[in-house]
Amino acid sequence: MKVLVFGGDGFCGWPTSLHLSDKGHEVVIVDNLSRRAIDSELDAQSLTPICGIDERLQCWNSMAATPLRFALLDLARDYDGLVALLSEEQPDAVVHFAEQRAAPYSMKSAAHRRYSVDNNLTGTHNLLCAVAELGLDTHVVHLGTMGVYGYGAGGAVIPEGYLKVQVRGADGALEEREILHPCDPGSIYHMTKCQDQMFFYYYNKNFGLRVTDLHQGIVWGTQTDQTGKDARLVNRFDYDGDYGTVLNRFVMQAAVGHPLTVHGTGEQTRAFIHIQDTVRCVELALTNPPAYGERVRIFNQATETHRLIDLAHQIRALTGADISFAANPRLEARANTLAIENTGLQRFGWDPITLSDGLLNEVHAIARHHKHRCDLSKIPCASTWWNASREEEPADIRVA
Ligand code: NAD
Ligand code: USQ
């Protein structure tokens, strides 16, 4: 299969590109390297020393049966370039990772909110519009987020994208319908993912595009079978207050002797998935495309849910780290329950990796190995989600 991986230089996109290439697919990475530019803007580097894209490709291609190719392209700004690329390559599928993905970054300032919206929404729309304009038979696989549902279902199991509801028909009788699950975004970033869904719905309905939307939980871990093959292939490990995600941050904080930074009570519950499973799930989505005429296919790409405080205790038990509680810079419920359905991808053969599989030790070892690269000043989360000019932190939002 020929696959274009948009955002293939990023944390999820790079290991996915290597995995697909390893499986014999023809892969072209398409990226504008904006994530590397944001590293410079924030003066924050990956904990692992990632190589430039040329060196990455050279290294992989020296050992791969099918060479990886690269196209430098801004999905949101270069529509003509995109049309030319798709027309030239005629891919069987595209994987769309190419969005600004950090919720705190999207909440830093008006400029960051506008950039996140412009980049994510225009990028997604350009991709769909170009596939439709060219009349391509290309399956679009998109990385969405569990955060589109919000975290306030109060223990009701979150289905895979569609919710069964009852409406009263013209004859007064109750009829069952399935609707897109209501959205409840917490950040501007999450809002862009909610709006992406409407683009998918429209292009699927009006142009017959085949789309799979993978609502992914928080990804943890760094290395996959392929990125571990050579130091030049190492995946990125974000730990800073904007891009670092909670579980990797806790493990890395333990490695550098920093107290684990729990926001608020730590009773927030979130969904998680290991990076090795990200790459497997994307492959399963690609090799099991929706049929023509099928509505947008949505899977919850998440393995398990945990309360943050329980994760912190688990890491303390593993490493002896201290736990600190900071005022929550975000506007989110102090505590929530989260139950999710995730059988869709398992039906295609996904056997999920869980926290109990021992991979936390591997992440800790990687963090310890590179801890000399950590800039402790980058650890605090400085992006507040409420109006900082107000004197007091707002009251907690809806508690599930
Ligand atoms: P990342 O920031 O590491 O990678 C995104 C890549 O896309 C970067 O290489 C960036 O340069 C590129 N990109 C961004 N805008 C672009 C544009 N306009 N044109 C071309 N390239 C562009 O992010 P990630 O962690 O790899 O996440 C990838 C996707 O998965 C995102 O859409 C994100 O929302 C989703 N996701 C990530 C997580 C997670 O925990 N990391 C969890 C759920 C969903
Ligand atoms: N948190 C802490 N301490 C920290 C960092 C975060 O307690 O040091 C808390 C946050 O307040 C929040 C939770 O941990 O309650 C999750 O934060 P996060 O930064 O790990 O994850 P999030 O902002 O939700 O975003 C990440 C990815 C995003 C993806 C999302 C999946 O960056 O791309 O969409 O996870 S999900 O959370 O399922 O929506």
C-alpha cells in the first residue's frame, strides 16, 4: 500500500512511518517541520536527542527494504503543492497527524489560539478538499482525540463516536437513532478536533470520502521496535510544560529527582495508550478500510483509563519520587470518572499493551539515560486556561 503520512516527523508520525515502512508499505512523510520550529520558540528540546529529518531518513533507508521518502509541505498553507503531491503520488491512503497538538500551547495567548485553529482546521479541510477535487480513491485516516467527548460523562460508557438516542417520530412513537457523540472540548486544541469531525461528516456524506477517525488517548512511552534500532532513529520525548504529557512527564520527573507535578487533586481520569500500540492501531485502521458508502468510521484508540493521582503513586512506588500538588493551571473538573468502549480496533486483532506490562521501567531507563539534557526550568506548566488578569482562579467547572 502507498501511504502519505502527514506529520510524519512528529512524536506519533515518525514511529508510525517506520512501522509502516518495516511492514513493506511505500511511505512518504509529508511535514512542514513546524514542531521543530515550536521547540525553538519555546526554547525547549526533546529529552531524547532527535536527529534532523535528513539524517533520520538516511539512517532508516540504509537498513530498509523500501526507502522512506520526504516532502516538505505546509498542509494548511500550500494547497496547490498538496494537490500536486496527491496527484503525483495517487496514494491508497493518507494518515493525518499534521496538527498543533498541545492543549496548553493552544491556550497560551490569542496568537497561539489563532495559530492552532488556522493550522488545524485549514490543514484538515485542505486535505479533504484536495482528495475530493482530484476524485481520488484514497482512504483518509485521522488522529483525533478522546478529548472530543469531554471528561464529564459521569461514568456512562463512551461509545466509539456514535451515541444511540431515542427521538419521537411523527406518529408519536419512540425511534432509535445514532448521532455523532456530543462534543465538549476543554481547550482550543480539543475544539479543533471537534470541528474536524464535522469536516469528515460532510466530505463523507457529500463526496463519498472514506474516512477513519481514531480518537486517541494520551500517548506514553518513546521507543518502538523500529525507533530502537539505531540511536539516530530515536523518537522525541517531550517533557516541557506545554508539550510534555502527564505520564511521560511523571516518569521523567522521577528520573531527574523533580517532584511529580500533580495538577489540583489528581482525581482527573484520563485515557492512555502506549506509542507501540499507536503505530499498530494506525496500521490496523489502514489495512481494514471502511467500505464505499460507509459513514465515517470512529474508533477509540485508547487502552485503559487512570486517575492521575494513581499514576503518581504507581511511579512513586517504582522510583521513590516525591509527589507535589500544584494549583491547576487548566480549567477542568477536579475529579471525573471515565469509562470507554474500545473494542473496534480489537476486532481487527489489536492486543493492547497496558501499564502492567512493565514498560514504565523502559521509559524510566530512557529518561535516566538522557536526564543530563533536561532543563528543569521548562518543567512548570505556565499556560493558564482562564483569564490571568482576573485575580482569582475560577471555581471548578462541572464535576462529573
Ligand atoms: P507532534 O507535534 O509531535 O507531531 C505533529 C507533526 O505534524 C509535527 O511533525 C509537525 O511539524 C507536523 N505539522 C503540524 N502542522 C503541520 C502543517 N500545517 N503541515 C505539515 N506538517 C504539520 O504531535 P504528535 O504527538 O505526534 O500528535 C500527532 C497527532 O496525534 C495530532 O493530531 C494529535 O492531535 C494526535 N494525538 C496525539 C496524542 C499524544 O499524546 N501525543 C494523543 C492523542 C492524539
Ligand atoms: N497534568 C498534571 N500534571 C502535569 C501535566 C498534566 O496533573 O504535569 C494533568 C492535566 O491537568 C490534565 C491531564 O494531566 O488533567 C492530562 O494532561 P496532558 O497534558 O497529559 O494531556 P492533554 O492536554 O489532554 O493532551 C494530550 C495530547 C493531545 C491529545 C490528548 C488526548 O497532548 O494531543 O489529544 O492528550 S486526551 O487527553 O485523551 O484528550
